[in-house]
Amino acid sequence: MPDSRVNFAHEAGSDLHLELSPTGPRRAAVAAALREAVRSGRLAPGTRLPPYRSLAVDLGVARNTVADAYAELVAEGWLTARQGSGTRVAERVVAKPRRVPRKAPGRGDGAAHDLGQGQPDATSFPRAAWAAAVRRAVTAAPHDAFAPGNPQGRPELRRALAEYLARTRGVSASPDQIVVCAGFAHGLRLLFGGGVLSGPLAVEPYSLPFHRSVLADAGVRTIPLGLDERGARTEELASRPGTSSRRGARAALLTPAHQFPTGGPLHPTRRAAAVDWARGRGGVVLEDDYDGEFRYDREPVGAVQGLDPDHVVYIGSVSKSLSPAIRLGWMVLPPHLVDLALAAKGLREAWTGVIDQLALAEFIASGHYDKHIRRMRQRYRARRNRLVATLAERAPHVAVTGIAAGLHAVLRLPPGTEASTVKAATWMGVALDGLATFRHPDSPQPHRDGLVVGYATPPEHRFRPALDALCRALPPPPDV
């Protein structure tokens, strides 16, 4: 008798996995297995069961055996049978409740107003245009697209990205230099966890704690640089202990388009200093093109990668331009690092789905990605302007900085008030972050109190109430 724990659908029916007792009559074993499937909740009320002929073939038993088991359970009230609708689990059967794992808490869970940074407006995802791109891409895809994936990524996407990044960000790359990944953090894991690059790593004094934890998990020691109104002090790369010694850092991670989270582009002289250091060290600059698409007050700042493609690794993703739910990013690598990155990924693509890659390639090539970026740029600029105007009216003593680009602003607070303001915001139902959350523990300069306020996440009808709650949580003017 075939193993009844593994079965395949008969042509005329659907799959139903049952584990039959190896002893006793077969009819009793089938009935008992069905009762347990219903009692446990695996077969929900209303579920249609396979025709008894199909199930008999799958289980390797006689047709009458299954027919008799069905009839027995109908008589007992477990199942119902009706001409034309088949045999179903009875609606009145109460299944034993399953244990459901508790959901891990996320940022903003339980808060009435989510003003956390780093997330786009989820209600603005271009559902219709994306669905159309999926249909067109799947229809036009060659047969090999549905075979095991190439770890470098689909050529359609790499060609589209090479054209788009050259046109909009000044990136110099051929499709052969692009390796598709599942986002910026995945790129870091591949580069440092996969042995492509090694630490120590020079970093900016403020950054995402999650990225620092990714690097720490890979055993990478990070060395923070200084920071001022012109961006990271990259001139320190040639002189700071740990970055200039023979055995020191050979890579630096920067956000040149819009320093995260304090804001502002990296000054041209400091861009040049970073590239000169990488050339002299035989190393690389890792360029996180954070918020490169969302500039509001002047033309976008081009990518540092264009200054020296042989010494800059350019990393981007769609997590803010489209949605973090689409796990797609890209690394534009110097040619000598491509094979090492592919070796780190492995022989088969295990991280990014081919359908999403094909859809994004079509979305870019059709011009819909550009249209979406322009539309969202206008919407986020309007959100930023409302935030700035509200604060100017109701809290003029709070300076707003870092607003030339991106999806968040930094609110400067009086010294010693950051922790109490974050706590007050929590009491007001506002989820946001204090600036100290992003500070490197070894930063060489004193911390300035502030809030990092995201203005993209709330749906439109919740934005005004969120701003009202934020203003109530801010400290009063010094003379009050």
C-alpha cells in the first residue's frame, strides 16, 4: 500500500492530506482521520471535500471505503452532503481553537499617530499601475524567467536600472556591474557577512541602529566620523585613528544625497576627499543613496559613484520610493567586486522573486516609476510644508532642519528635553524617535537634543490630528 501520508491530487479532485492509522479497518481509519482534521480546525466549516473516488485513489483504498466513511460522518453531523454541491464540513461544527503566535510589536503599534521616519505613505502605493506592470511583464517574459533564478538578477531589471540610474542619479554603470538584492540591509550583509569587504568601517556619527546591528553581527567594527553643516567630515578619513593606519578601515559608509537623519547633502569638497581617500587606500566608499529621489528645494545632488565608479559601491532600493513590502534593491559594484558579491549570494537566487524583478523592470521602462516619483515628491513636499507652517505658528521656538529632501524633519529641542518630549509624545499617542536613537555610541562630538519626525506615513485624514498631538507634546518656549 502506498504511504498515505504523502498523496497527490487525482485529476478529478483536490488535495486532502490525511494520516491514516496503520492498523484496524480502513473505513474506520479514514473516518477517524477526517474527524480529527475537522476537530483540530484544519478543515474549516464549509470546506468542500474531494469526491470520494479521488480521495480513494490518493489514499490507495477502495472507493466504497471512502464513500462509507463520508456517509458515517454525515450521519454523525460532521459533514453535509447535498446534490450538486458535494460533501462539505458542517457549518455547525465548532473547531478547537488553534494557538496563534503573538505578533511581534512594530513601530507605532498602539499609537494613534505614527510620525516615525523611514516609511512612505502606504495608501499611495500605485496598485493599478503595479498590477498592470505585473501582467505585462509576466505575459512578455521568456520561458527561462520561470527557471531557477540567476543570483545577479534578471537582465531586464539590470538593464532598466542602469538606464534609470544614469539618467536620474548620474550613476555610471553597465548592467553587468549591477547585482540585485533584497534591500540596503541585505546588501550590507552580502558585502560584509559574505566576505566581499572587511572591517573596520568608517561611518557617519548618526545612522540607523539597525544597520549598525547588521554590521556588528558580521563582526565589523565601525568608526564614526565628525559631522557639521557640510555633512560628514570626510577629511578625517586620512587622519583619524583607525581609518588611516595600514591595518585600518578600507571602506566608508556615507549618505551623501541627504545625511540620515540630520539632513543636508555632503559638500563637494568632502565628496572629493572621500573618493581620494578610497583611491589612496585601495578601498571603497559605500554610497547609501538615501532619499536621493525626494529633493524639494533644488535640483537633486548627483551620486558620488559618478566621480569614481571603480572605488564607490552604490546601493539603493524601492523601500521608500515604492514600498518596503517590495523587497528589491541593487548594488552597483566596481567590476572587481562583482564576482565576489555573486559568490556571497550563492548559485541560485534565494532572496528576491523573479516576478517582482520583472514587474519593476516594466514599471521603470514604461515610465510609470518616474510618474510615481514625481507624484509622491509633490505630495511629500506639501506634507513637509504643512509641518513647517504648523510649527512656525504653534511652536516658533522649535527650529526645523533637514527639510530640503527626504521623508522626515529634525526638530531641534532645548538641551536636556529630548527624553521628556519623547515620553510626552508617547502619552499623546504619537510614535516618533528622539535624535539620540540614531547616534553612534562612540560619536566624537556632543549630542544635540532633537526629534526625528516622519511626515510621510500617516494617511491624509490623520495628518492634521498627528500634527496637533505633536505640538501639544513639544516643550514650551524658554520664557514660559
